[in-house]
Amino acid sequence: MSKDEAWRSLWVDPFVRHLAGERRLSQYTARNYETALEVFFRYLDSETRWAGDLKKVDLRLARDFVIEQQRRVSRRTVHNYVSGLRTFFKYWIRQGKLETNPLVGIVLPKLPKKLPAFMTERQVKLLIDGPMRLLENEAIPPFQAWRDRLVLELLYGAGFRVSELCSLTYGQVSFDEGVARIVGKGGKSRICPLGRVAMAVLDKWRREFSVGTAFLDPVVLSNSGKKWNPRGVQLLLKKYLSLAELPMDLTPHKIRHSYATHLLDNGADLRLVQELLGHAKLSTTQIYTHVNISRLKEAFDQAHPRA
């Protein structure tokens, strides 16, 4: 076993299993944390101060790592690296293998305030109409058309994360109540109303196209009838963005932004939107109020004679 393999087996693999098992973090968060560790250990290999002993990694060495990474990657990535490393050291302190967390007290670069991108209601309609347009032109078969329509309806109608959509089973859906019970980030549960239109599409999909509708059967299927993956959803979205002549940098998560923004635009309470999105902190949801304020000011500037 090489030195790298030994370190991974001793320190990284147990931590990654902890993330997936006990913490129940998404595979994307776990993968980002793994990347942070790989970058960090590569940096340590270039340093003599740690001498192969994690107990010798102190605040100064951690600070130097952060400074070095600011020259290489974005501020957001630096924050993600530090978040992963803090969690890593915290885990091993709880296991009794380490005594201190060198990432505590690290000063991070300020993140630029960036408002979430979203679509207008008209753009959403153009996007969601795409599968039926292709079906009418016989460009795709009914199975694919209704599957694609269902995916888009659920992303926008329920505000799902793409991972939540792909893991959705029939046992999580209450057809009588029109809701889905979702387990999101960090194992946090929430109830998502699906909406009248999405429920009608889901009901048709279940009756006419779904391979299985048992408690654990996945709702969203690939063309081969298997459980689908996030990459497939991302490629699907690109196709319909192109068809609707919408910006190609829009992602499934930006549909979620649109869902939240349109709820607030139409009078939904901020606390309610927080619950629907599954945000642990209200401050995470409050960014959408800045979107509304920005749009109000834009409308004022365009319409008021003294603007």
C-alpha cells in the first residue's frame, strides 16, 4: 500500500463513511469534502512542518493553506474547503484521535453578495411546455415526453433539489393530500405540496408509464426504466433550455430559485418559504427578499418621474 493509500484508508475513508451514513449528507457535499481533503493533503505533502503527523497541523499551517488557496481558486471554493476540513477535524476529535481543530479561528475572505439567478414566470412556462411540443411533433415518444414534463413540473412545482427528485419514491407521495414527504440535506424532513398541475402529471405518469408503483419504487425513471440520476436531469434541462431559447447556464437549482422567488412575489410568507425549501436558517431564505427589493427598485426607476 502506498503512502497516499495508507493515509486515505486511515483518515479519509472512515470520515467519508461517516458523512454518508451517520450525517446522511448528499453525495455532492461528501464529494466536495473529499476534494477539500485531497487538496489539503497535497499541500501538506509540500510542507515539512507537519512531518506526517496531523497533530502537528496548527492554526498557522492552516492559515497558510487558506492564503495559498486564495491564489488558486475562488473565494467560494476556499469557504467550501474550510467547511470540509473543519468537519473532518471535528470528527476525529470526537473519535479521540485528535485534540484540536486548526481550522477554528481561521479568517476567511468575504464572499461577494450575489443574488440568485431565476427565471420569469413566462420563461418557466416556455421551459415546461417543451416536452409536449416535442411530443406533438413526434420528436420524442410519449414515455419520454411525460417523464420530462414530470421532471420539470416537480422541480418548479415543488422546489425539489435535483438529488431529492432522483431519490423520490412512491412511498413518499400522498396522492390524497397532494404532497411529498422529503428527506433533504442533513436528514432534515419536510412536506412539499406538489401543486394541482404537477399532481395531474404525476397521476398520469403513474397510471400509464411507470414501471412500478410500490412503496420503494422510484418515481423518476431513465429511458431504460431504471432509477434516474442527477446528470440525466441536468442534460434533460439543457435540451429544453435550448428548445425554449433560454440561457444555457440555468440549472435545476436555479429552477428552485425561481420557485422561491415566485412564491414571495405572490405573497407567500418568508417563514413558509423557508419550510418549503427545507432551509435550516431563515437567513438562507432571506436572500430571496433581496431579489424582490432589487426588482421593486428597478420597476421604480423605470416608472417614477422622480426616480
